[in-house]
Amino acid sequence: MTKDFTNYCDDSGQKIYVGDLVTLASPLKNEIDKINIFKVVKGKNDYEIVFYKGSMSSTDRNYRQKLSGAYKVIGNIKTGIDESLLE
């Protein structure tokens, strides 16, 4: 099965695929429970990020955002967060 490439890359140049978990800021190992993590999804017209885990609530207006706001890929939906990608 082929991964669905979004035509975006994170700040380090890593390609972003549907199902990846991304952050909007530098993901520090000691603050991983505080940072908001988003899941990459395919929207109606473009790719988006949707809140996955963190302190945000589903009523927050930033619950769903444009993919262009993604800073760093830190894992994917199937395997979870890859701690080696945290700073």
C-alpha cells in the first residue's frame, strides 16, 4: 500500500504523509504531555491537520488547521510517537 504524500515537508525537510503525527512547535521530550499533537488528514479540497492529543479541546477554533502550519513530524497513527524525533 502506498502512502499518500501531501506535497508538504516539515521544517527539517521530512516529507509529510496522511496519517503522520505533527506538532506546531519544537517538540521537547520533557514537555511531550503538554504539547498539542495533530494528525494529518485529507480534507475536502486539501490536506489538513486535526487535533489528536494534548491540552486542546474539540471546541477550540484551532482544532482543525491547514497543513502548512505543521512544524515537525514526530510519528504516525500506526506506530505512535517516535521519541527519537523529539528534541
